[in-house]
Amino acid sequence: MKILNTVFAYIVLIGLCSCSSNDSNEVMQIDNLTVSSVSEFSSNAETQTITVTSNLNWTANEDVSWITISPSSGTNNGAISISVEENQNTNNRSGIVTVNGGNISRSVTITQAAVEENIEGLDPDSAPSQNFDLSTWNLSIPVDQGNGTATTITVSELNSAYENSNYFYTADDGGMVFKCPVNGATTSANTIYTRVELREMLRGTNTSISTQGVNGNNWVFGTAPATDINAAAGYDGEMNATLAVNHVTTSGTNSHVGRVIIGQIHANNDEPIRIYYRKLPNNTLGSIYFAHEPTDGNGDEQWYEMIGSRSNSASNPADGIALDEIFSYKIKVVGDILTCTIIREGKSDIVETVNMVNSGFNVGGQYMYFKAGVYHLNNSGNANDYAQATFYALEKSHTSN
């Protein structure tokens, strides 16, 4: 019996050893399937590649007809070419490519930009003066003209198909681009901010008329003395602009960051109106507000918030304007009444009116001119920071004497 027990124990031990040896040679596979992402496709026909990292057989498919993939299946690691057709729509579009292997499914979202639509009547291959009536405007750019002040592009120069790839040029959609850096030459010793901005010049190319004063180059309010109305190029006025702000600064002091002036009426030394767009770095939408600056001795500067807030710590305005969103503004003066209107497609107009009877602009010697473009109120940002706006319409008019 003792011998039998010994034999039985020996057999059991051999069996256990045999099982242990088999188990140690058997490796359990863990299924793996991952795919990389792709960046947004342009509106053109384009191809990008995603990588597949796997230890499985896998298949791939797309859910929209404008996406083509190759190959549609594979084993273990591989790559899939994703091609998109040209997007001729004016809206962005998206689709999904799905890769399946074993019990694992991975999806990659494919987004494609909308086609850039040319604004009717604007030619992307023409200079700004060939798309817009700039016959009574000059332009300031922040380039030192040799005496420490900014360069003025005269009416004649501007209307000779002038463009500057750094500051003033035609966009791919035909718009008129104003791009202004933080640093650069300013227009005078009294100005500390750069600008790429049009200045109304009602004299056109007649340089015998002075740029300043109540004369044939400037206009006055309809409540000015009769002698001034007769001497000026016109009285009262309206400017209509359609534009998109493309970029604002994200660096600089708290009071400077993200703000830019996009339209003005300038008087001798003050501004009856300055329209601001401002988007703070943590906000997705921007605000619109304006300042009314009476002449010396006629009260403090007045502020009017039209969309959102001008606060340095403003929250995201619920009805604000995003970068690249097209909108319009209208500045209108009749006598002492100044009206500013913000116009957006599909939304109600926002209108603010100021009675300027006590602002000091209706006395003798006060003259006006419109300004439009980018007046950059940030001189504290990084050297490579900038503001940019693209105008799609710019028109103005005055009552003739």
C-alpha cells in the first residue's frame, strides 16, 4: 500500500508540473486598436493620412459621399489615406471615418472649411482702390517716413492701385484688409498708438487746399455758423461700412488688450464719435461701444455700450460679434444729432443717439472728417501682435452747399 501511495503521488506531481509548464508558454492577447486624428481640411480637394495602431484585422468606412478612404481594410499596424472633394458650399461640413477591429470601434471626425465666397462686385485680383471708391481718402501706415512719424499714402498714390502686403491689401474674397501691428510709427507726437486708417480728403487730388480748417477739404455740422457752412466742402454726413474684425491683440496691459477703433468722426482736436470693437482673450465674442468726446470745456467724454461691455474684465457678451463675423455700422449726423447704428443680418438693428448741442462742435471754426480702418489702441502688446479688419463696403455722403 505504501508503494501504491508513493506511485500515485509521483503521477500527480508529474501532472501538475506538466500543466504548469503549458500555462507558462501560453500568452493571453489583449486586443488593441487606436487611430490618429487629422487637422481641418481646406475647401479644396485634399488628402491627409491617419495611422492605425493595432494587433487585429480591421475595416474602415466613411459616412458621407464626399470622403474617400484607401485602403478600407488591413491587418495590424497601417495607414489610411483620407481624401475629400472640393467643398463648393458656403458652409463648413463634417463627416466621420470609422475603423472597426474585433470588438473595438474608433471614429475620426473629418471637418472641411467652406469655400470663400467673393462679395458681389469685389475682385480679389484688384487693388483696393479698384474695388472701392477711394477718390476722397488718403491712408496712414505705421512706417517711419524719415522724420519719426507715420507715412501718408496720398489720394493720388492710393488710387494708383496701391497695395502693401504688410498693412493694406485685397483679401482672397475681395475685401479691403487693414492690418496694424502693435509697434510702429505714429501720425504725430501727440499720438501714442499705431494705425492703418483711411482719412477723408474731400479735396481729392487738389493739393492747393489745406488738409486742415473749415475749407474745401472738410465738412461741418448743419448747426455751424452760415459762414462756415458756405466755406466747407459740405455739411452733415453719413458713413456706412460693412466689415469683419479678423484679429485683435491677445497680449498687453489689461486696459489695452483686444481693443481697436474701426470708425470715427474726427474734429479739430476731438472726436464726436469713435467706434470700438473689443474681444477679450477668454471670450469668444466681442463687444461694440463708442465714445463721444466734447470739445474742451464742454464736459467729459461720454461712453455708449451697444453690444456687451467695454469693461476690462467683461464676460462673454451673449449677443456679441465673433472674429470674422461680418456686420455693418452707420454713423449719421444731422445738425446736432449724432446717430450710430449696428446692423447684422437676421438681427434687429441697435441704435444709439447723442444730442451734441452742448458738445461745442456747432461753433465757428470746428471742422470734421470721417476715418475708417484700424486705429490700434494697444501699444503694450508683444511685438508680433496685431489687429486686423477687412472691409466689404465703405460709402459716405454729405449735404452739398
